[in-house]
Amino acid sequence: MLKKSKIIAAVLVFAMLFSTITSAAQAVNEQGAWVALDENNPIELGIGKVIQMPIGTITPDAVFEFEAMPISVDGVDYNNDEEEPNMPQLNTGNMTVSFDSTNAASEPNANNIISVTKTTDNIFAGVTFPHAGIFIYEITETSFTNPELDDETNPHDFVSYSMAIYRIRVYVVNTADFADTYVHAVGIFQVVLDDGTELEGEGTKLSQITFTNNYVRTNGAIDPDDPDPVTESTLSISKTVAGDLANRDRYFNFNVALDIPILVEEIPEYYRAYIVENGVVINPVNNADDSLIDSDAGGYYIRVSTTAPTAFSLKHGQRLVFVNTPVGTSYTVDETATPDYTPSFVITTNNVIADEATGEVGGALGTDIQFVGHLVNRADFTNNRVSAVPTGLNINNLPFVGLIILAVGALILFVAVKSRKRDTAIYR
């Protein structure tokens, strides 16, 4: 995964009509520009910031900064004169927005992506324009403003920065008494989106200045290149075999399917999954096809595909352990039917344990779609086989059985005697 990640939905630029306009006394004209109703209610403009994350992700502690570069006024380029520039800098103190874990995210969309939206304060606050006119500014986002998240040696946090560019026209007019000026209207007339799409013309009625970032978090191994699968995991699948007739040397067959969050720009062909038994990583020669087995610093592992289900097997006391699946990864696990065994499982997501699900004796059993969270994520399967009810006589009931046999025998003898007497009477 790269630090630079393309934005999934450029349409978010237009998604929240007027949400960056903080003044109630203004409107949008037919050309899509924001227009103040009067000089007592000048235009106020904030910059929108959206963080997109896979479902289940905790909003990171992050700061995002923006820059409004002066371009020209009434067709004259910005002169950058320190003593008397022909264009003012916009309010740099209001060019920052901060996020933290307390910021609640939206409901997930169809791609299981959640988002948090914030807006800066008014970027025109306290700005004095030297005269009336049309002032053009170019607004961009500053990259790499979060050292901990941006650190290339950090294997767990991946954040993108928006490459969008907005050019706006700021219409500054005189007050009625010509004693002052105020921002009467703002129009976005040129936009370059993150995917490189260029839009021009206030007639497009662009309704918001919004910069969108993607954030993906991977928990698990401190060093994913040198993991300890015994104690470090993002997801594990275990097997317990129970019952007085259970065979704990038997292997039970499964299929696991992974769906990696769409915000992960570089999705690998497979993720590593290790078999842990009795506190050690073992060679999974009995757990998967030889073609799927490889090894690294963590030991032997199974290559679990990111595009199709992967078959594996487990016996009692074994776990299939992943060490680097991102938060928001969805998965399903299906166990093949095994005669005489009753399957069940318990799912733990983000350290929250769900109710047990139980199948039929000798039947198959599979999970619904589950999502990897920040904390403990497990799918614990159990197969139970108990003694069958024995057939035949119970010695405790033998006296009663004997009485029944005697009664039936006496009845048969009585009928036989009566029948013989009747036959003898006929032949006399």
C-alpha cells in the first residue's frame, strides 16, 4: 500500500451542498457562485475535509492543512510585495482541521467505507481587501502534515493526501458608503480532481471545496516482515474437537474467502496465514495443498488468496493465523460437512463475542460476512461427537421383561389347550 492513494469517489466534491458556507444570509446564484444578501452579512467560506476509511476503523489523530495561494486581482498577477502586496493572504489560522478518535463516522456505504467530515473556520475572517475587485486564489492541501502516520517505517498506518486544486473568484465590493469593502460573492471556476479530471466554469455549479483523504490501518505484527504468529494476529480461525466419541487426530476441511477494503491501493495476490499448534508455528503439510505453502521469517505459511476461496484443514488444537490483514477486511469461513459430528462456531470481532451458531449433525456450517476490527478477531469452530444410544436389552429391566414373557407364554398355552379341547369334541 502506498502513502499516495487515489480517491474512490470524486463525486464527494459535490456531495454536501452549501456545507462549507457558514453564513445563513447568503445564496447561490444561477452560475453556482455564493452571493451575500447584503453588506452586513458577507460571504463566509470554510474548506471541507473528508477522511474515508474501511468499516470498523477508528478515526486517527490527524491534522490537515490547506493553502490559499494568491493568483491575480482584476487580471493583474499577485506581486508578492511584502510591504504592500496587491492581494491579501487569506486567514492562515483557519486553514487547518483536526481529527481524533472521538469523531464519529458515517454509516458504511455499499463498499463498506465509512467517512468523517469536518470544515475549517471562515477563511475570510479578519482579511482586509485593499479595494473592490475580483481576486483569484488557488486552494490546495499541504501533504505530509502527520509525521507519525506518514513515516515510511510505520507499517500500520497508510494515509493519502488530496491532490485536488480549486481556483476561486472572490468578488469584493464596496459598502454603500464606500467606507469599506466586503466579500459579496465567491465562485469556483476551475477544479482539478484527485483523479486528474479537470472541470471549468462557474456554470458547473460546483457547490463545495472539499479535499478527500483515505486512511487504512493494519494491526497485528509489530514488524509484519518478521511476525510472531503465536502472539501477533489480525485474525485467527481455530478448531476444537469435543465429545466422548471424537477423533482428535482427524482433520476437518474449510474454505476461507477474503475481501480486502477497496481503499487499499495495492492489494496483494495473497495474505500469509500460519498454522499454530501447541504454541509453535508448524509446517502446514497436512493443512493445505503443497502448492500453497511457503515460508518467511515467521515460519511456514499458507498463501490465502485475495481473489478466490482458499481450502485448508484443521485438527483439534490448531489455529490458522493471519498477521497483516487491514482493518475492514471482510471474510467468510465455511466448514465442510463431517458425518456424525455437530459443527458450531463463535465469532469474536474487535474483542466483542457473538452468540454461538450451531449446525445439524453431519451438516456443513459457514459464517456470514465478518469484518476484521482493531482488536481481537477470531472464528472459533467446534465439532462435537457423542456416543450413540445403545440398542438391545437393559439388564436393569430384565425382571419386567421376564414377567412379560411368562404372561405371553401362559396366554399362548391357554389358547392352545382350549383349541385342542375344541378339536377333540368335534371328532368324538
